[in-house]
Amino acid sequence: MSSLLGAFNASASALDAQRTRIEVAVSNIANADSTKGPDGQPYRRRDVVLGAQPQDTFDAALGRADAVGVQVQQIVEDQMPFRRRYEPSHPDADAQGFVALPNVDVPEEMVDMLGAARAYQANITAMGLIKDTISKALELGK
Amino acid sequence: MNTITDGAIIAALGRQMNHAVARETVAASNLANLDTPGYRAREVTFSDTLDQELEQSAPLARTAAGHLGDANVAAAGTTETSGLPTRRDGNNVQLDRELVALSRASSDFSAAQTALAAKFRLVRYAINEGR
């Protein structure tokens, strides 16, 4: 049973991580044309770094099958150069009339978001199956 | 050798349930790490589990120093799944494969649970003198 709850927690951690990926992709798309942020620079594309997170349980200490969750380790800024567009009338244009635009590629963000949404669904399905197993086990006590 | 007793059947069903839970746990972990760079899909080491179960006739069999002496503790370790194509980020988890493994483990658990419940029902029937 403890193992099942561990599996449940692992799936829950994945929901958390995938939701963060969706949030980050959404803010990237929302700011695809933001030429000036709080620091005066155009918005930089953000990316989520995921890492496996083994759970520190009794089962793990015995070397038995145990759940491995996932964790958002950090959110990094993409250091690719900004896009540039010629628009001399823009208030953020430089001396040559070019405006620096965020290094966000909208189609790429959409693809990433779809992947995260599918992974989210898969983990919801997994949680449903684990929940079924737990309630099935509890039926033995009836 | 092994006589078919209620105790033996109940213990065997319990082991099947433990094994199903271990498989379910590993599949859920693989699914959780679907997008973790460098993560390798794992699976329950079936042969070790089988060895352990074959040794059940000899009491208190231990295959590793960390195991408790109880023969009913199913010791299912895990190993990296081999033969899966690795993606560019070093991850080789396949969504459909893990979902199938998860449903299969869940069904196996249900099957064992149903049989165990029937077994318990018979015991209760005997306790109640057939009422």
C-alpha cells in the first residue's frame, strides 16, 4: 500500500511539473512581442529543466521497486540572440532603426505546450488506475 | 512438497498483488519522467521475483542482506528496460508502453483481489456455520 501511495505521489509530482511547463510556455507566448521588461531589456524565452526525484522511503532503502517522481529543478532563460525588426518609429528602436524582439518562437512553444498537455493527461490516467487499485485493495476489508 | 492449502493460496495471491503493485509503481514512475532528460525506463526484475517465489517453500529465504527474514516480503528490484529506442535527450520512456503496463498490472491486481475476496468469503461462510 505504501508503495501505491508512492506511485500516486510520483504521478502528482509529474502533474505539477507538466503544469509548470504549460505555464512557462503560456508566458513565453504571451510575451512574444514584449520589447521592454522591468529591466529595460526585451523578454527572454524561459525554459523548464526537469529532473528525476527518487523518493526516500523504506522500500527504496530495501532496494525494492519504488516510485520515482519528477521535479522542476530550475527555470532558465534562453540565451539565444533576440530577433530584430526594422521599425524606426518604434520607441524602443536603436540608432539604426532596429527593434530587438524576444527570442520566442511561437510554433515551438505551441508544440511544447501540446507535449506537456498530453503528458499531463497520461499522468491523470495513471492516477486513476492507481486509485482504482487502492480502492480495490480496501474492498478486501469489507 | 507444496500442498494446496488455504494458507498457501492466500499467500500466493498476496504475492501476486505485491508484484502487481511493484509493476504499477514502476510504470507510474516512468510516466512521471516522460520528459526528464537522461531518464531511463525501468522495469521490475521478474527473474529475481520468480527465484524468490520458487524459494518460498524453504522458509525465511533471503536474497539480499537488506531483506527482512519474512518469506512473504516480495522483493522486487528494478532494472533498466533494454531495447527501447533512446530519444535525443537521452530519455527512452514510451507513453503507450507504460500505460499498457500500468493497466495490465492494475488488472492483475484486480484478478488476485477478486480471488482473495472469494477465499475470504468461504472462510467467513465456514465461521458462520453456513449461514
